[in-house]
Amino acid sequence: MGKIIVQGGARLSGEIAVSGAKNAVLPVIVAALLSEGDCVIQDMPQLADVSTICDVICELGADVEKINGKSVKINANNINNFEAPYDYVRKMRASVLVMGPLLARLGKARISMPGGCAIGTRPIDLHLKGFEAMGARINMEHGYIAAEADRLKGARIYLDYPSVGATENIMMAGALAAGTTVIENAAEEPELVDLANFINSMGGSIRGAGTKVIKIEGVTSLGGTTHNVIPDRIEAGTYMIAAAITGGELFLENVIEDHLKPLIAKLKEAGMQIEEKGTGLYVRGEKNMKAVDVKTLPYPGFPTDMQAQFMSLMTVTQGTSVLTETVFENRFMHAEELRRMGAHIKIEGRSAVIEGVQRLTGAPVKAPDLRAGAALILAGLAAEGETEIANTFHIDRGYDKIVEKLRGVGAKIQRS
């Protein structure tokens, strides 16, 4: 396994182009299984997870053609396999999203129980309850989930929790179901809006995406389309914190400010300068930023995917901050690694109490998950000496060329 080596102390300055959103492109690629025409997806990030999901839909019988580094053409007219193999699903839990399109197109779906980052219990019972409400028969045996339906029927579905994955899966299933499907207490993330826009551009009829109630009028078939993926708000947020933690200034190109409001509010509260300019953001860190408290919540609250990176910033700010994690119960694994670098962090249940220190010290650390890996890079940028980060495969699942982008704005960072 390769490692990422960071020499701390460099002040970042320059411009970074933000890639297409990982959490938008994965369901969009899967939703191409609903179409009987050619779907061209543009502004795709070059990520391990994107390669994995393309492999999954190829196994199902779709043709996937790379047009260039950032675009792909998918034709799923002849899909003939309804089983997503264990080897793929164990790598990435987003693979469970194929269930909705497969049930809608083939009337059958069989997948292994999903894997992914070990950041807590993330059951798929809400997905299955939604499919059952639409007439699917569900069986679980030997580590696999099987679902069958003659044709899915529209239903009114209330989600006990606004799960992004369940909302996406039910929305895709409803696109070709008979009648109207209503999802109540739906997730509201921008990536869901992007998925709805993609399906609608194929001829679907989805209203209300981005609100608590989504209505899907099922159609008999969907055609081809061309779609540009939205910018990655988590990648943008990570580079905002990179500027903050190094006292640097960056212009982040390809950013939708509205998608970052809770993070922007907290960074401004901590003392950062942030200004919208054209299609991007100018951000500048200050020397003496101050501690602030954060609670993660479903969108439009503070994103759980930014909690680890924000913790890295809080380790070197003045005062004491409290970070409360309400979305996942096991998402403080990076705290122990940050302690190895000299951070003062105390975990109390679902809260982390952080006392800012004057400086961190470089040390060998391991990325326990995707966003924690990014947090350790950020800590390394601020630390004295060298930080060596192992388990970089986690980072490469969600960040397109992170080493090259940071090196381009002055970071002393390399792979080994």
C-alpha cells in the first residue's frame, strides 16, 4: 500500500478546480440502468469508487465507454444480470443502489450485504421497506438480499430517517413504477436534486427533490441524455479548511455556494474570510482563528462528511470546541490518530471536546476511513515536521488528484 507524505508549515496560495461530486456521480451512473438509450455523463471525478460502480454496472450487462478522462457513455439497453457480486459490493456500499433500477427494469435484484467505510451501522432496512411498499418480495439468506416484483407499483412511503441512499433507491425504483410514488421525510441533499434532474432529462417525472416530500410519476420507459455532474461540496469544503489551517488563501473554482452554507457559516464564525466570486469562492485563513462548536445533521445542517476535517482545524485554534456527531455513531476514529500528532481531544459519547494547541507534530498515522484520511492530510499541512499517512486507498475513493491539487498551491506533499 502506498503512503502520502506531508511536510508541514507551507502556506497555501493559488487556485484549485473542484471536481464533480462523488456522492452525485455514483447514483447518476447507477440510474443510467433505467435508460434504454445512450447516457453521457460529464464532469466525472477520477476516483476508485467511480471505477468500482462502472465495473458493477458492466457486470449487470451495461456497456460503459470512457469518452475521455472526465466523461463516460453508458448504454443499458441489454442489461441481463440481476445480481451484483460480493467482490464489488463489499468495497462500496453505494452498490446497493442498483436494487431500485434492477427491480424497475428486470423485476429482480440480488445483492450481497453492502460494505464501505466502517463509520457505524448503516442498515438498508429503509430501502427494503420502500421496495416492499411498492410490491416487491424480499428474502435475505446467506449474506445476500433478493427482491422480486412483477412490476413495482407507486406507493406513499414515509422514511423513519431521511436516508440519502434510501431516498435515491426508492426514487429510481419509482421512476418506472406503475402510478405515483410519494416519499415523505425524504433526504434533501443537493446530490439528490442532481439525480432527479438526470432522471427527468431521460424523460422521468420527479417533483420536489431537495424538499421533504418527493413525488414520482412512473413512466413506461426512459431514453438517453447528456448530464453534467454538480461540483463536489465536500471536496470544496476540504480545501477551504486547507486554506484555514495553513493561514493561506485560495480561489476554489467550480463551487456552488448554496451547497456549503453551514460550513461557510462555521468557518466565518471561526474567523475565516470567504467571498463568492463568479463560479467560485475566495477563501483566506487568519493567523489566530478561534474555536467554535459544531453539530452534524442531515442536509441542510452541517455535513457529517466535513466533521473530521473540521476537527483537524479545531485542534490548532484558540480555545475549546465541541463537535457533536448525530449522523453516525462511530465517526471519531480519526481522533486517536490526531492525538498521535499532539492534539488534545477527549471523546464523550457522541461528542468530541477539543482543546486547541499551538502546534501539531508530524507522526506516522493511518487513515481509518475516507474523510478521516483527508483530515489527517490537513493536520499534516499544519504540523511541524513530517506526517506519513498510511491506508491511502480510503482517500483515493473520494478525492480526485488530491496530492497534485495541493502541491499545485504550495503544499509539500507526495506519494511514496
